[in-house]
Amino acid sequence: MPIALDAPCPCGRLSPGGRKETLPYGRCCGRWHQGPTRLQAPDAESLMRSRYCAYVLGLHDYLLDTWHPDTRPATLAPDEPGLRWLGLEVRRHEPQDDDHAMVEFVARCKLGGRAQRLHECSRFERNALGQWLYLDGQFRD
């Protein structure tokens, strides 16, 4: 699903400086999805937000490219018809060291007229190229 670069980013990250407006996609997750800074999210939270946006936008190649090779599936199943992502709440971003971090988040969606939420603590690792990768996650209630 295409999105304009000046549209509010689906991840919901707010502009710095206390303003209550969402960053534009092109200045937020869009820069990690395409162009010269593709795959260069500066920290685990930014990568997690960009992966949420990739789910919203159906960017399965990006999801696979940002998945750690030790845990990455060979392919991703197509999105279920009617799936609609509703929002993201980042609860915690905890760096463990320079190359490992955890992000706790809640992602909300609607499928078949029913609201659902995915609450996960995800682990991330930075590779030798300096790119953050999703390693795995544990679901929460």
C-alpha cells in the first residue's frame, strides 16, 4: 500500500520539541524503507517502528531484510484479507549494550470486524555492518 512521504507516519512517532504532531513518513520510517539510508535505523526502537510500518504497508521484503538470519523465516505468509493496523504504542526501549536491545510494544489491529492487540517484548541485535535486526520476541498478555 503506497503512502505519501508527507503523510503522518503509521508508527505514530511524534515530532521533537513537544509538538503533538506525528512525524511525516518520509522523515520517520520511510527513510529506513527506501533510499540511501535503507536498513540504517539508528537504534532498536526506530527499527521496531519501521517494521511496524512495513507490516502496515505490506513491505514484506523489508521485514525479511531486517530479520536476524538465525531466526528469519524463508518467507512470510500474505496478509489476511481485511487486516487493518490501527496503531502502535512503544512502552519501553532498553539497550542492553552497544549491540543488543529490547523493545516492548503493543500493536493494535482489526481483522474480521474484531479488534486485536499484539503485546510483545522484542529482542534486537546490531550486526557487523551496524544494522539493527529483529532477533525474536515474547508475547505478553
